[in-house]
Amino acid sequence: MNGASRIFGLIFLSSITLLAQDKSSPVPIQITVSAGHFYTEQAPVLTRDDLTITEGFEEVPIVSVTRVHGAIEIFLLIDHCSSCEPGTKFNELRRFIVSQPPETSFGVAYIREGRLEPALSPTQDREAVVKAINTPEGSKPANPFTALAELIRQWPPSTSRRAVLMISNGLDPAGEIDKPNGPAEDAIDEAIRAGVSVFAMYHPSADYATADWSKVYAGQIELAHVAAETGGEAYFLGFGPLPTIAPFLNDVADHLANQYVLAFVPHAMRPGSFENIYVMSANTNIDVIAPAKFWIPPVQTSSRKP
């Protein structure tokens, strides 16, 4: 644990970057999008003609659409609160890990009473990853999104694509249903800055049947919100545990296997700001999954005196 904690460090701005700092010309922005669901026999190959991006209510020009392959880091973030019948589900998770391409690295971290507990840094050693996966023991429920934000902030730099698979009930006992969830919004912002897609899998605590169902529902809504805003997806069926997670794990793998780097020229160029966008497929047979906003890094200024 301590060794894993020490290796965490810098914020990495990977998928969302400025490609130039020349103020005299438009500055392309990059985001990662997925061909999330498609209704053809084979996965589609996206081109600029297949996509439109709107910022506000105005379409923005697409510079390029490039399919990405190879290295990807996936952090498994498991909430100890999600302790309802986890045994068979985690056997499915272990099989999923072993079945992924060799260039995929997995890290493992846990949430205990809302606190982040890193367990294993991203590695391609499948045996080490499987050994690091433990079923949730049950813990006092607490907002899990603070731990998610901390994980992303502490994720070391890498040239790989990055995603989080979060297993949690999303429940915040102190949250208010009619108000934004601050930690969830912070986690979204951290993910957007770092180019991390969050896939959220709902799994309840053992006492979910006697829990406040308005809180359980709010937790599911926040999981779905975080996933949708960051270009991922959320999975749940009712308030009980999923009967199986294998099909949903396969869905995550399909998304990650069909990703593209999309470069475009935004209308707004306010360094240090988030801007809302909407990415849509012009092909009705393809459902594109994309972040709901992008980050414009602040302009770097030199501290050296002339």
C-alpha cells in the first residue's frame, strides 16, 4: 500500500491538450471519443464526415479524426461499501482482466468510508492484478467521488489512454437530491482535465433493501452523470445488484477498442476554462460517446526575468 501510494504524483493532461500556443492562429483541441454502440456486423471506421461538434448552438470545424490503438491504462476503483453478493461478480471481473489485450495495464484502488486506498499501480502483470482484487468487505457509506477525484489527480503521467472502471453504489449520505453534488462535479473536472473516461458500475451495499431509496437513486444518478460527462458509461438495473457484470465488462472493452482522437477548433478560447460541447454521429447506425465539455489549459508564462 505505502509503496503504491508513493508512486502517485503529477496531474497528466493527456487526451485534452493544446496543440499550439500561437495566439495568431486557431488552436486545435483534442478529445477522445468512442464508437460506443453500433448496429452493423463490424465496428465502423469513423471519419470527419461521420461526426459533428457543436459548441453552444454553433457547429465547430473538425480538423482530424484518428483511430487510436494500443496501450491503455485502466484503474479499477472498488468501493468497499458495495458489499452485496460480490463473489461471482468479482470472478467475472478477474476473467475480464485476464482476457484483455497484453498492452492493457490495470491498476487497483479501493474506497473505504470515502477515502482512497491505492493498492496497485498500473501494470501488465495479470497475476499481480488478479491477486490485488479483493471483494468489498463492507464499510460505512460516504461520498465516493472525492476518492475518484483524488485518484485522477495522483495518476502518474503516461502516453497511454486512460480510463477508470468504478464499482460503487455512488451513495452520498450527506447529499441533497435537489442540489449539485460538489465532489462529483470535482471528479468530472479532474477527469476532463486529465483526459480520463469513467465507466461506472453500480453495485449496492448488503443492506440496500432497507436503505433510503431516494439516496440509492441519487447515487445511481451521480454515477450516470459522472460517466456521461467524461465520455464513459454507467451500468445498473434497478436498485439491486446486477445479476451478472460480464456483459457490461464486455461493453466497456468494446468502447475502449473503438476510440478516436478528435481534433477541432473551438469558438471560445478562454485559457483556464471549461467549455461545453456536443459530439454527434451523422450515421444513425453509430452511437458516439464523448465528453460533454473540454478544458482549455492556462497559457504557460515564464517566470524568468529578461
